Amino acid sequence: MRKVLGIGNALVDVIFFLENDLLLKTFALPKGSMQLVDSDKALLVEAAAGSLNKFMASGGSAANTIHGMARLGVETAFIGTVGNDTFGSFFESDMVSCGIHPLLSTGTMSTGRATTLVSPDGERTFATYLGAAVELNDAGLNLQVFGDFGHLHLEGYLVPNQLLVEKALSMARECRMTISLDLASYNVVESNIDFLKRITREYKPVIFANEDEARAFTGETDPQKALEYFAQMTNTAIVKTGAKGSLIFHDGEKYSVDAISVNCMDTTGAGDLYAAGYLFGFINNYSPDHCGRIASLLAGKVIEEAGAKICQRSWEYIDKTMSNY
């Protein structure tokens, strides 16, 4: 089984469960989006939401995916930057406790956090203070480290740092690694569309996109047509269609995988855990529909609970179910 290296924003998730969407309007946060905020606005949002139900966990898109893969038995490592503070220590210890090798640098700023606002329908909106995460740069990437791994997973939230992303992709190609990219957020796609299209054509990563991200990338409102657009640019692409499941393109063939039936509490981490499940199958050379079934299983179980982590009882269910696939 190939070892997997993840690179992303090292963030601590601070999750609030909203009674309605008024707070989103108050702070001009488009529902379902990821908005970058400064430290002052992050504090204001957290103060306004302070009386609501609150949950905290280590997070960041790529880190969540790496957590899921580590739990599935994959040897993993994660590159990111944290601050010299209690949040940074919390992030690192959580990685270690989950069997992940943390390749963390220490920045001059405080550890970043993703203030996650969960609407009553389970949709989540992020007000993200990147903090020390923005101090991760291309100078900190080491070709020798890349050579120890077989697959590289990148989160789309890194894409605004084009030098970092380009160098990571170049090193991965030099080391003959397979690559995946989760597009992460429609507004990130819109702001970096030309760069994203170029690297997709050039490096041909496995692309993960939800319907909004696929629409922003391709201009197509029909997920099937969006998948066909991706198929012209890369060998493997997945368009996630929420409760309807997902559409998969791989090496000239199309597949459709249903979502599992669940009681949705919080969609935080659904896409990240979908990627974890799919990539687990991908690096084990499973068929695309088999990969998709594992992905849907993980995505479905994570949205039944708060945050982007799956509880032990659900992992036991996942392990048992996967043995029957």
C-alpha cells in the first residue's frame, strides 16, 4: 500500500451550531462558503456565536482527509505550519495520537482556526483565520521527504499560494507520485480558475469537487456535463452530488455511486472524508465504483455527528461494512 503525504492549512476547527442563519447575514458570510477573515473579525464572529453549542477539533481540509486515511490503516504524514501556542500543541498531539507523522513548522503568528457555523439544515459556512498556516511556503518543501511517499493529497485552500502548490506538484511528479486535489470551495475556484485549469491539464490530479465547485470550474450546472468537462483534462474526477451520491470518471469510464441513508447532523468534513475513502481504494487499486462506495460510507457516517471526525463506534461499523464490499 502506498504511503500518503498531505499538505494543507493546519487549523483548529471551532464549530458552532446555529439556531438560524441570521449570524451569517450579520457578518456577510455567504452560506456554504469559506471566507478568509482577520483575527479581529474571527473574534467578533466567535463572540457573537459564543452562547451557541460549541465543539472544537483539529482540522483543515487535507488534515481531515489524512486523519481518515490513517484510521483506515494507511501510513500517512502531514505538512503544515502552526503557531507556538496551545492550539498548535493540540493540533500536533492530535496528529500523533491518530498515527499520523506531523511534519509541522512553527510560524511567528498564532495557530489558524476555522470558525465553522453550522446551519439548522446541516450546511456549514467557514470564517477562516489562517494565522500561522499562511507562513507555509514553497521553501519549506523537501524533495527527499516527497521521495518517501507514493501519493500526494492537496487541498484547494492552498491554491492562492500558487508557488507552493506548483512546487509541490513538480516534486510529486519528479518522485513519480500520484496526486489528488480537493477543490475545497467554490469561491476559491472562482478566484483561481486559470491556474487551476492549467495545473489540472499539466499534472492530471484526481479531482474532487462538489456541485458548486464543479460549476465554478466548468461553467456547467448539470453535474454530468461538469464531469465530462473534467474528463477532458484529467484521468480521474469525482463530482459529489450530496444526498444523491457521486459521479465518477476514471480512464474513459463513468460510474454513479449512491449516498448511504443517514440522519444528517453536520456536513462538516463530508467532502474530506469522502476523499479519504476514495483515495484508500485508489491507492489499493480498487475499481472506481468500489472506491466510491467506501467514500460514500465515510462521508455518510461523518455527517451523523458533530465535526469532521468519526467516532469509534462508527469506525467499527465502517470496518465491518467494508469487509463485505
